[in-house]
Amino acid sequence: MATGLAVASPAPAPAHRAEPRIPTLNWTDCTGGFQCSDAAVPLDYRDPQGPTITLHMIRHLAADPGQRVGTLWMEPGGPGSSGLDFARDNYADLPAELQNKFDIVSFDPRGIQTSSGVACYSDAQYTAAVNAAKGVPGPDAFANAVKAGADFDQNCVTKLGDTAGLFGTAYVARDIDLLRQALGEQQLTFYGRSFGTYVGTVYASMFPGRVRAMALDGAYDPNHYANNPYAYDWPQYIALDAAMNDFLTWCDQNQSECGFGGGNAKAAFTALKADLDANPVQIPGGGVANGFTLAYRLLFNMDDGKVIWPAFGQALRQAQLHDPTSFLLRPPSPASWAQLNPNTVVSCDDRAFPTSISQLKWNVTAEAAAAPLLGTPWAYAPPMYDQNSAPACVQWPVERVSRYTGSYRAAGSAPILVIGTTHDPDTPYQDAVSLSRTFDNAELLTFDAQGHTAFGRSACVTAATATYLADLTLPKPGTVCSDEIPPAPVTSANVAKFSALRSGASDAQELIRAGS
């Protein structure tokens, strides 16, 4: 019988391993041309015919059945983002050749959103933890981060028991392969964005013969991510601060377009964080914004690249005036917690941190010092997102049974297109370079630009990616695209668009928005 999520300890492996049952899919209309289905998969693959967890899927059938090639699997970012939203929100902007030739399919991965979404912290607990965070952390910041990490972990154990260890990417890859069989496909065509690139990497490494074509956009260095996580976190801090520094430098050089900082934007930004900590802004409708709120919003909004820079300038100027309508002062919403809860759980299931608290302190302190603009508030924040999961994951109390350790060569797979953006604030470009060299058979496509990921932001990358996925024609080796959208003038329409798009952290991870 399918269950939402079992809390009892996982069963031991049976003496004679049985194969998991292929799910039965019952597609029903779920508006907008989409169909949805539930799928029951093993909760714990050590007991493949035991208790199940229910996953929620979505698809849009190929627009031209006569051209149909197969299934294009779209893997969302995060971890913690909804694949249902990813497919639904971005389908209309996919190139016509992808719409025509593929059934577009995605899902909410196990433990995420509608697929028994995990919630170690309640909305109230997360809100209290974020309200206590600072833009300029004090001398007790590390001790508070360790305490918050332990508290988050204990909540996970209380609510999930040993099943807290069952949400790692090895199990997600097994889920995808069961769903491939349920779809009746011999192979999948795959697009993964941000964290979806790690899911794709693991899938291709575990099931290389099942990959028809794969494009991984905003790539993770898998060996660092899973097996040397401090080496993964450090470049993330540096990349985020570098992007913020690039923006502030642009502000100083383009005062009429930016309108923030009076020629010394870095000093103005540093002072603004401290001012908001000392004088939080009450937000109409509930919530309080401080210096950490600013850092939170900037991290996710950085993903849009240069096009948003003038809107940043206006929003920072509004924040200086304590104007609660600044979109950089919007406190995180419950939609954010729905992503950030599983973000930490998946990270801790996937990543083998050393258990030394002294080693943790050295790394967190050094990262904060190396990235003073945004890295410092994020280093000491409660468990929320990617590079700040270390205090929780160092103390993670459950067995990581769903963790994948390698190798990541994907030996025998079809060619894999790895896409990297040179000034990506979230997944550093060097990670894409490393991943392209890790695979046995890969090609690197470069987008020379600011912002996170490239498909949908670069017409050049979008066309090259669609051509490969549809027709198996790779771009020429060494291809570099340089068509980033320049800074957009501040208009009420643009500010409203950016504000609406970034109303929750999940939005920042989900959007492909081809052509926008």
C-alpha cells in the first residue's frame, strides 16, 4: 500500500533481493494541456518491495505526434524545487522543436513539495530563526549556527525518524529509472538545471545506457559536492561575493542607472546591512526585514544577471529609506520554507562532511572572511540553502543510505552537454569545467555572462541545447556564447516583474523562462 511517508525505521535488506515493482501511471487532465499522475516507488531501495512513497508527476504530450522522438525529462533545481512547477511554468517558452518532438515530463522528487515534502522546521520555527539572523553577525554567530544546525537535525529525527536518510540523490536516480520504465521508454532525453545537474550526473553514472541525450546547465562538481563538501562550498561563497562586487562596481561606474551608493556602493551596502540590523523595517501584512533579509533576497535575485542590476539599485535605495515596498526587503514566505526544508535534508543525505566541529569552525570563519559582502550573513544563517548547510550536516544523526559516492564517469553514456556561465553566482563556472572533464564523454558549452544558468537567458545557448537534445548535434568544441541581456532600464513594469518572480526562494531555482 502506498504511503505518504513512513516514519518507522527502514526495513533491513531481504536475504534475496527482489526487483522493485514498476509503477502504474494513471494520467488525468490537470489543466493547461498537462496531465498528472501519482507513482508509488520504494521508500527504501534496500527493501524494494516494501513500503512505498508516492511521487507526483506531470507531462505535456508532444505537440506534433508525427515528429515525436520520446520523453524529455526536466529536472528542477534546489534541492527542494518542484518539478511540477518547473514544467508547467516554463513549457510555453521551450523551443518549438522540443515541444514538437518530446513529451515533456517532470516530477516532484521524493521528500519535496507534493511528493511527501519534508518539513523539519515548521513555518513558525523557520521564521523565528531567520528573524534572529543578522546581516552583520556578532561574535556569538558561530555558536548560534552550530546550535541552530543541531536543533534542525533534532527536529528532522523527531518528525522523520530514520527515514530522514532516504532522500539522497542515489534514490532519486533510482526513482527516475523506475518512472522511465513506467513511461515505456528505453532511454530518456534529459535537461537538468542547477541541482538538477547533480541528479542528472548521478543518473547517467548509475544508468549510462538509459541516456539518449543529456544537457546539464549550471553544473555541480560532483566529487567536491558529495565527497569533499568544504571544497565545494568555498568557491560558492567566492562566486556569490564576486557577483555582488561586480554589481556594486557597475553601480559606481553607472550612477545615473543605478542610483545607489553615491560613488562608493560597497561602503553604502556594508552600512545598509548594519543599519537594517539595528533598525529593522516592519513590513505591511506581517514580517520584519533586517540585514539578513537583504542578503537572502540578493542571493536569489543575483540569478538573473545584469538585466536586474538597475532594479537592484532602486531597491537598495528604497531599503536605505526603510521603504517596505523594496522587493529586497520582503521576508521569506511559507513557499520558501517548502523548498528550504528539503534543501538541507537532501544536502545532508548526499554530502559526507567531516564530523569535527573545530574543522567546521575553521571553514565557516574562513568562508565568511573571504566573502564579506554576502558570504558573512549566509555563513552563519540557520540551515537554509546549499553552502550554509554545513553546521547541520556535520551533526547529521542518521545513516546516509541514499547517498551516491561515485564514480561519476558515466562510462558508456551518450555525449553529455555541460553548460557553464562564467560569472555564475550560484554554481561557479569552474564546476562546469570540472564536470565536463569528469565524464568520459562530454562537451562544454560556455555562456560568458553574469547570472545563474544559461538556457533561456542566452538565445545562443538555448538554440545549441535544443538542437542537441532534439537532433543529437553537439555544438562545436570550445563554443562560447556572449549574448547576455544588458541592464534593463528601471520601469514600473520591470520592477514589478522582478519582484513577482522572486517572491519566494523556490521561484529563484525554478525558472527557465526561455526568451524572457
